[in-house]
Amino acid sequence: MQVANDIVQIQLPLPFPLKIVNCYALRDGTGWTIVDTGIHYPPGEAAWRAAFAAHGIDPADIARIVLTHADPDHCGMAGWLAEIGGAPVLLAPGEAAFAQQVWFDGETNERTSTAFFRAHGMPAELADQLRASMAENRSMTPPLPRALTPLEPGSTLQIGARVFEAIATPGHSREHLVFYCADERLMLCGDAVLNKITPNVSRWPDGHLNPLADFLDSLARLGELDVDLALPGHGPLITTFRQRLGELRQHHDERLDAIEAAAGDGATAFAVCQEIFPTSALSPHQLRFAIAETLAHLEYLAFAGRVERLEQPQLMYRRMQ
């Protein structure tokens, strides 16, 4: 559907419970700029072809493919779109490094992640299921882009009549970018801010040590901008931007209190995760994000001096007395 002048939202299916990712096609002179691409599997290809037909877009008309971040539901079809249309793929350098680690060197990353979660108390059988889920996601990213054009935070993009600033908003991912058009108070916000659901903020083995602090800092900086309409990567459009920022901060304040209490006199991250999330009802894909998000909150609490890390007899966290 058209969500603003010369901007079409294209909803692509996902093969996991989130179900839909929002991608955007922006008219760019005589061509189009695509923002985010979906995950690469047959229903995704079919959805793109239907969108091209509905809006009269020839893949050769795509001037460039811009990615907010390198998660598979946002970058998985970048290589395919680049291949069929010849457009360059633009991505922040920090996200390109993540893509190299997770998609190009995926088997190593999957082994590292399995060991990481096991060290934090996850049973071997569940860790193996998570590893298989990661490999399945990785299988829906080829063909990988032959080259990535660095898109530096702070740079500007002229898309049609609009000028967007690329703003780094780490937290959900290492160097997530949002694109802000000050003249129209319009933002393409990817997964930095979502309506109805909260962006996942996770501690990964080779990621930032305190990603929740990064995320909350990003919310504070976004709160300084005037935004009338934000176009998110999932869910409904956001028309009460600052209110939504406050709701996200409140959610994490409440989650931090709950996780601090669950750590009690000492617990593994997996044990805390079981207290906070309905783990028995989660798919391996969901469980991976649940424990990684639990770890992000535990690490935030540790940096804040509210819990302490224990390394004997295994990695645990304990509430400070």
C-alpha cells in the first residue's frame, strides 16, 4: 500500500511467528530505491514479483537497495534483488561485518553461539535445536550480495525529492540505521522502533557487551527528533513516535526489575529466561532470541551494579544484596 507520497510499503511473508516484514519502495527519479528485502524463500520471491507487477516496477528500474541492518528478514533477498536487477546494496560497515560473520562464515558462528548458550545453562538438546534453526535461517539468505557498498552513519541519501540522513541506532543490531527526512518529519525506522511489539535486544557471543545500554541511548537520541510518521520494519505505522519511545523505555525498566528479581541468590541466564518467558511454548527460533534478550538485560544489570556475575561452578548471575 502507499504510505506516503512516492513511498509504497510491501509486506513480505516470513517463515516464523513474526509472519510479516515491512519493506519499502521509494520512487527515485525515473527508478526506485528499495529499503530492506525480506528473507529469501519462494513465498518471498512471489511477493516481490506481485509487488513489481502491481506498481509497474521492472527490476532493472531499481537504482539501489538500502538495508537498515543485516538480520535475515531484512537482508535475505538483497543478493537476489541485486542479481535480477543489477542494483548496488548499501549497508552500514558494522552491519557488513555482522553479515560476514553470520551469513558468510555461518557454520563457525553457529558453533560459537551453541557453546555460548550452553555455558549459560541451556541444555545440550535445546542448544542443538537452536543451532539447526540458525542454519535454517542462513539457508534463506543466498545468493549473498557480491559486494556491499558502505553506508556510513551521518551520510545523506537523496531519494527522489527527499533528503534522508542515515542515523546509527545500535541496540537491536550493531550499527542499525534509520533514515530521517527532517523536511517531512518522516522516518524509515527498520527495527529500531516498532509499534505493538518491542524490538529484540540481544547479547550475542561476539556482539556488543551491553547492547541494551546502546538501545536505550539510541531511543534517547531519537527522542530529540521531530517525527510525524515512522515507517517500521514490522507492524503498523507509528504516528505517536515520542509516546512509543516512552513505552519502550518503560517496558525495559519493568523487564529489568523482573530479571533482577529472577536472578535472586544465583541463577544461570537460561534459568532466568525460563522465569521470564514461556520457554516450553517457544520454537527454537523464538527461544534463541529469548535467552539472548535475557542475557542483554542481565549484562545491563551487571554493568549497573544491580547483579554480579559468578563464574563458579558455572556462569551465573546473582542479585546484589
